[in-house]
Amino acid sequence: MVMSISMNYLKNKADAENITQEVFLKLFLSSKEFKSYEHKKAWLIRVTTNLCKDFLKSASKRRDVSLEEVAELSYIDKGRGDVLDLIRELPAGYRKIVYLYYYEGYKTKDIAKITGLSKSNVSVSLHRARKLLKEKIERSGDYEGQICERRI
């Protein structure tokens, strides 16, 4: 039950296993007396849900990087580097959403969970961020319209 709840929230087996381990560690270390099986089950569900939510909230603060990703970073072309610079100039709220969507691969519903915003608010912010990026790219003039014609 704990593992399935974790998988439903996190969609990642390794992360779900870590959360499951934390839940049972909390249960083991807890001196809480449960009145019934149902009470214990409710406690496990609540603790699992809270740990998953905390994990998703903290996901934007940490970034696990594999050796392959580090190797790829050395091959980033100048055009992408310039776009990254423009993304860094976005307001913090937009920057975070763009980063989670394009670089971390999260869906809008997952970003909503992480940021505490509604799914529609995330979609609107993503749209506005794209619009701002397009304007910045057009103003920079270095791209000769190549990127602006594609959807960012």
C-alpha cells in the first residue's frame, strides 16, 4: 500500500522506494499506539502522502546529475547557451516553471504539485514565459528569426 501510494505520487521507483523506507522507519521509531488496524492504516497513508508532497516540493531545490549529463554539458552549443542566458533573465516564478517543464521534463500537473499553484496557473505562466522569451530573442537579433519561428 505504501509503495503504491508513493509510486502514484512520484512516478519513479527509486524515489518511491526511498519514501517507503522513510515511512516504515518513522513507524518503527514512533512510540504511537494505534487503536486499530484502520487507525494504523490511516496513519501510514497520511505519512506517505505528506512525505511524497514534501519530496515533490523539494524537487525544484535539488538536481541529481548523472555523469552522462555532465559530459553532455560540455557539448552545449552557443545558441542553447544564449537561450539559457535569456531564461535566467525571466522573473523567478516563470524561470522556475520553464526550468521544471523543459529541463526537468515535468508535466504541468506535476509542476502544480511542486509549486503549489493550480494547473491552469502553471499553464498560463508557461505561456507568458514563452511569450517573454520570444520577445527577448527577437530583440537580441542574434538569431535572425530562426528560433522565433519555431514554438519555444
